Amino acid sequence: MKEQKPRGIWRIIPKHAVLPLISAFGFNTFVFNGTRVINKNRKYHNMTTKLDKKLPFVPGMVIIYVLAFVQWIVGYIVVARDDKKTLKRVVGADLVAKGITLGCFLAVPTEMERPAIDGPELSGKGFTKWLTRFIYKADAANNLFPSIHCLESWMIYKSTKHLKKKVPFWYKPVMFVMSVLVFASTVLLKQHVVVDIPAGVAAAEAGYKVMDKIMK
């Protein structure tokens, strides 16, 4: 008797991967939005440096900033379709990293100044300016340290080192280059300050270090 092939969405994401992925997404949502409710009446700190002030504002980088979501989706689908151990390692690392992020958001709430939505830097027509205004309205300029954008992109790049199944030769270098571009987009779009980038990478690396010890 022939083994039935998965149908529908199960051809993309195996059933065993659904709960781990939902758990990761749910915890991420709590860390990102829940802490804003908790920190609502607390004092926020601005970590802007002289380097941040020298960096230009580049609305065009919003394209990379948004494409980061595509990188994450593709990356987690690849992980979900890989070995179960790989899925456990990556999702576990993500949860640990988000736990660190949660601690940072609560211990040191951060904020920054961005170009005004109705100011000269974002005035006029153009898709990238419109998209930047949309993101600014949807995403408050706080919960910055560490950058979840940078954390997730680095998490996906690092996952390529643990994949058991073969992927196209270009997959790993593309994920690395994309991650670097995402880092740049966060500061050139004025969504983050420079220190948020290494903090995001460090949180992701710590997550993998913890899982490496657990899964020895």
C-alpha cells in the first residue's frame, strides 16, 4: 500500500512542526507587545550615540526591513522541513533568545527619536516614504535593545549550520548577506540605534549556546 503524501499546508510545514512554531511566534508576540503594556508608565532610556546621529536616514531601506519577514518565514519553513532535532534546536534557541530579550526590555526600557511622520524627511509622494510612514505609525519607537529584527535574521542565518537536509548552494550565503542588509536597514531607517544590532546577535548566539549544551 502506497504511503499517502501530505496534502495542503502539510506539504509545506510538517504537522510535528506546527506547535513549536506557534509557541515561538506566541512568545515573540508577548515579548514584543506585552512588555509595552508592562512598561507603559516607566522611564525609557535613549541609547543614541554620536555615530547614530551621523548615519543618514534612508527611506529606501524600508524594502530590506520588510523583506526580513520573508527571510524569517522562508528560514523557519526550511527548519521545519529539516530533521526534528534541528527544529528543536532552532526553536529552543529562539525561545531562549527571546527570554533574554524579555529581560532586557523589562530591565532597560529603551526608546529613540525618529524623523517626524509629517516632517520634511518623509514628506512627498513615493512608495518607500509611504511604507516608512506606515511602519512608523504601526510600530512605536521603543523596545529597541536588543533588536528583534537583527536577532531573528541572525537566528535564521545560524540555523543553516545545523541543517541536515541538503539546501541549494546559494541558501547559506544569501541568508548571511540578507542578515547584514537587515542590520543596516534597522539603523538607516531609524528604527534602531547601533548598539541594538550586536545586542540582537548576542542574544541569538546565547540561545544557540544554551541549546548546544542541552542537546549534547
